[in-house]
Amino acid sequence: MSVASSLRRYAASRFLNVHASPKSFRNRSAVAIRLQHVAPPPLNSSNGKAACTPALKPGISDDTYFPPNENILFWRHFVTPQRPTETAARLRRHVDHVFYTSRKNPSSILYWLHAFARLAFFNNVFSSLGHTFLAMRLYDAPLSTRLLAFPINHADELLHVFKQDYDNIRTGTYNMPWDVSLTHRQSSPFFILRQILALAAEAPRVLSKTVEKESSNSNWLHSKLFPHYYSQTFHHQTDGWLSSSSADVYEVSTESLFRGTQDAMQRTVLKAISLFVQSYHRNQSKLTMLDLGAGTGRFSTFVRDNWPHAHYILADLSPFYLQKARENMSYWQRKRASSHLGPGSVRFMQANAEDLPLEKGSVDILYAVYLFHELPPHARQKVVLEAARILRPGGLFIIADSVQFGDRLHRDSALGNFERLNEPWFSSFIELDLGKLVCKDGMFTPYVKEVASMTKMLSFRRLGV
Ligand SMILES: C[S@@+](CC[C@H](N)C(=O)[O-])C[C@H]1O[C@@H](n2cnc3c(N)ncnc32)[C@H](O)[C@@H]1O
């Protein structure tokens, strides 16, 4: 038996042990369906674009640096159910799991309410229609076949992301997300309406084919800080990164793209930080964390909520996104002030990730979330060198970004299509061996890897004394 098939069997058995409710253990067909989650794809499943051999796929090359574990193998072989009966059986198991955890731990009820509310908001009829148009643009398929973009087919995958997130909360790896609170503005009908209107105004443009013929540069604002690639209207967003309306609609558009799971997928980063802090840095008030390409800073509110005594720098090139990040941090501070606020601090910095105005060895943890796929190859190399310069020896470098070829074998053939959403360097990203890029000069050593649906997180420790 090959090593790969032993690992698959191991993952299958672990998955059965960990996830099946006692009832489903008695149910043979449930077990059979469950095993299909981890069944390897046929060897000829990659067609056209993903024609690189498995050995060259970065998701597989990662195994050299990060020994494949249950999580990595589960997502690598995850298959969307094809038949309604299969979909129904998988959904029944999720419902069992939600009831089981809610009975065992009543505080989880709030988490599941929050998760289902997000799923309902980001998978309603309008957003599903949006996904159908998006699928038509990305895959050139006729409308009839794209009605598959309707949410029920994806529900199993989406619920797995929340399950994975909840497992980390249950085991104390990180806290319950602070935005589950019913007093958070995202539960307010006015806030929801504003988000819907912003999205409704932006979506037709992003989804229309004619936009491709327009100039893909938003160069109304010039600055010596901006590298040439920065003025692209990434994702066909109006004004690219360079307006407050773009910053206003960013969170709701990207969450819509990921059908409500973006926050939960990004929280894989919290897992690496948590392991690192528990192992090496119990005194968080001595920690400096840098969010590189922080965007609207929403993710950093989750980090800060877990380590409120640490010091934060949120760096980005867009002054508009930084302004939004400042608002998000102030909102977090107002909401959590009495119970949670530590002596930590936060600074905002307009800076190019390739050339940061920070002292050598001045940062303990650096996380770059969804930044690397926006950078051309030469910029990625420079950012890695900058990370090596500013991180203290022993410090943690985290890259969380799109999955790459080999991380989701059944998605490989379509992954490259995202480039059509004006992602000029996406193709070069999904075939990049990140482990090699980061570790090749002996400056970093691999730490942990975690996958959640369409996001993967790789982390590395800075070597040296
Ligand atoms: C896809 S967004 C991700 C934002 C945020 N990290 C998140 O996950 O929500 C990429 C961000 O990187 C910023 N960015 C792109 N190139 C950059 C560079 N060279 N230096 C600093 N920031 C950059 C953009 O302004 C944008 O805010």
C-alpha cells in the first residue's frame, strides 16, 4: 500500500471517529458516504488548465514542509455531493452535529445562530443569482447548467467550514468571535440594508462582461509609494483599492464571494498565532503583531479580541482602506471597552509591503491575509525578504490566501478561472511553491498549515538568534 493511500485511510478513519454521531455510526450508508469525502479523485480528473502533474502542484509540494494531517487530507479530497440523496444525507449529519454540540454546550447555540444567519444572508436568492452570473462569467457555461450555483449543493462544504471553526473555539484554541453578539451592528436591519444597497450598486458592474473592455487601471491618485501594479482595478472593483466607496463595499463583496465563510476561513490564522503564543510567548503585552495588507482591518479585530494586550500595526497602501480599518478598530474598542480592552495599542501605517518603515527585528508575528495573490512574482519575493528583516528571530510569519493547485484536487481544473475577475497574478500564485519561496534561503522554517475550504494558511518561524 502506498504512503498516500495509507494516509488517506488514516484520515478516513480519523474523520469517522471525530465527526460521526453515535447514530451515524450505526448507519452503514452514512459511513459509506462519509468515506467518499476522502476518496481520491480519478487520476485524469484535471482537464485543461490544471494539467500540471500532481508532483508539481504546490498543495502537494507543501507536504515536504508540512506533514499532511487529517485537515489537509480532508480538504484535498473533498468532493461536492452530486446526487440530492447524498446532499440530504450529509446535511442531516450536520444538523445532528449542531444539535449534539448545542445539547452538550448551550453557549454554542449563539455560534450556530450566527453561522446560519450568515449563511442565510449570503446565500439568499439574490446572492445566489449573483453567483450564477459569476459562474457564467468564470466558466463560460450556459445559464441552465449554472443554476447549480444555488446554495444547496454547497451547503455541506460551507457547514464544514463552520464546524472546523467551532471545533477550534470548543477546544479553546481561540475565542468565540466577538461579532456573534446580537448587539453587534451586523444584526441591525439598517446596517444590513446599507450593505445590501452597497452590494447591489457594485455587483452589476463586477459581474458584467463589458467591464473587461474598460481600462483596468484606476490611476486618478498618484503616489511615490504605489508600485506600478497597485493601480489595477482588482476584481473590477470601482476605483480598485483607491476610494472610500471601494473600501465600504469590500467586506460584503468578498463575504458574498465566499458565501458567508470568509471570516471563518481567515480564522485559521488565529490557530497558528494561538499555538505560537501558548508555546513561546505567554506574555502578550510584549508582542508586536503586523497585519500586512490589512485592508479594512476586519480580520485584525478578531486577532485583537483574542490578544487584547498585544501591540498591533495595520499596514496597507490604500489610505481609504486604512481609514475603514481605523473605523473597524474603533468600533471593536467601543463594543469591548469595558470587558476586554487591554493595555495594547494599535497603529495604522500607509506603506508598501515590499519596503516597510519598520526596524529590523521589531515584529513578533506578521500575518498577510489575501495579500500574496494580489502581488506579481517579483513583489512576493521582496515581501518575503522584508518579512525576514523585520521579524525577530523565532518570530512567526503567516500567509493566508487562496488554496493552490493540489489543495483541493477536485477544484483544480476551475481554480485558474478566477484570474478573469481581474486578478492579474492569480495564475502565477496558484502554481507557486510557497514553502520553497519562504524557506529557500534558510531564513524560515515551516510551522503549521491549515486548510478551510478555499483558503489555506501556511506559517513559518524566523530562524536565527
Ligand atoms: C485582497 S485585500 C485583503 C485585505 C485584508 N487582508 C483582508 O483579508 O480582508 C489586499 C489588500 O492588500 C493591499 N495591498 C496590495 N498590494 C500591497 C502592497 N504592495 N503593499 C501594501 N498593501 C498592499 C490592498 O490595498 C488591499 O487592501
